[in-house]
Amino acid sequence: MSAVILALAAGAVIGLALGALGGGGSVLAVPALIYLLDFTPVGATTASLVIVTLTSVTALIAHARDGHVRWRTGLLFSAAGIGPAMLGGALSTRIPAAVLTGAFAVVAGVAALRMLRSRPAAEGAVTVRPGRVAVAGGGLGAVTGVLGVGGGFLAVPALVGVLGMRIRNAVGTSLLVITVNSLAALATRAGTVEGLDWAVVGPFVGAAILGTWDGKRLAAKISGHTLQRIFALVLLAVAAFMLIDAAL
């Protein structure tokens, strides 16, 4: 099967995840780029940031139209994460590939288990505590920079579990966080972007953007609790696969 066809198929799945779940795109994109398209871990994390940034903007617009983006909370998260994201991005190229893959798997697994234990938040207003937002946002930014992920697979659990936000609002708000954090991380990887295989990355991005619209429609038909469990189970499966691969 050609690389372009694989890129189109993988991109469609990543877009579906971002549109429906507000995250999970990068945590799926990195393994796809490494195992299906033969990218190096460093190249995959950089390409993932490009793919997820462009796709997240598209999904963010759709969720914002439906009023599911909590702009104040999202911007506080993003502001706290910009510095750590840039620092992490600068350090990422010095980390061995096996360590990078293993760390990625552990972080994804922890986030998945937290989501499985979390209960859906009740309807109502969310109490935004600047201290909590700053700590969670800073940690999220650091992970984004080092591991090359948009952070949605951690932002959604943080918004739900730490701040008590409803899953649909967490999905929309996480897309804002993903966009800002990814741009900050990319700013420190300018040199590696030029070396990407755009004949593969381009179709990947196009399919992912189209997939977000299907994901958005899917999210409207599935309960928030079901979305939360699907999100967690996908993360857990990917984390287990990558951890085993890193150990071999």
C-alpha cells in the first residue's frame, strides 16, 4: 500500500478523533507516522504538531459555533503552557528515541486511566481556579513540547477531572489549548519542519481536516459519558502498544 493512501487513511481517523473527542489526534498521529509511514520519532513528533495544529483550528471553529468553547479557561490554560511548551520543544531533540516513545506511552496511559475513573460532571457553571489552571496548563505545555503532541488527550481529562467541566465543553475548549500549545512547540522546531516529507504530510492534513467534520457530527449523536469512555479506551490501547514496542 502506498504511503499516500496510508496517510489519507490515518489522517481521516485522526480528524475523526479530534472532531469528536477534542483530542487524541496527536496521540494517534505519532504512532501512525512512526509505524505506518516510517518517520523517525523526532520527525513524527514534528509532523504531528503540524497536522494537529491545522486540524484543530478547523475543529475549533465548528465547536465554537455551537457554544462549546470556554474561552477564558482555554486562554488561561494556553498562556500557562506557552513557556513550558517552547522549552520542551527545544529539549526534545536531545532525548533518545526509545525514551521518547516510552515516555509518550506512559503519559497517554496515565491520562486514559484518569479518564476511566472520572465521573461526568454535572450541568452548571464551572469554577475556574487560576492556580489550578496555571499548574495544569504549565504541565500540559511541557508535555506538548517534549512529546510533540497537541495535548488534547491530557487537556480533556484535566478540564473534566480538575476543573469539573462537562465533557462537551471540555472537548471544544481543549481544541483551543491544542492550537496554542502546538504553535508554541512548533516555534522551537522550525529547523526540523523543513525536512518533513510534505508529499505525505500534505494528504495526511487534508484527510484529517475533512475527518473533523464527520467527528463533529458523530459527537452530536453520542452521549458525553460514552465519548469519555471511548476516548480513554483508545488511549489505553495505543499506550500499551507503544510501551511494549519501546521495551523490545
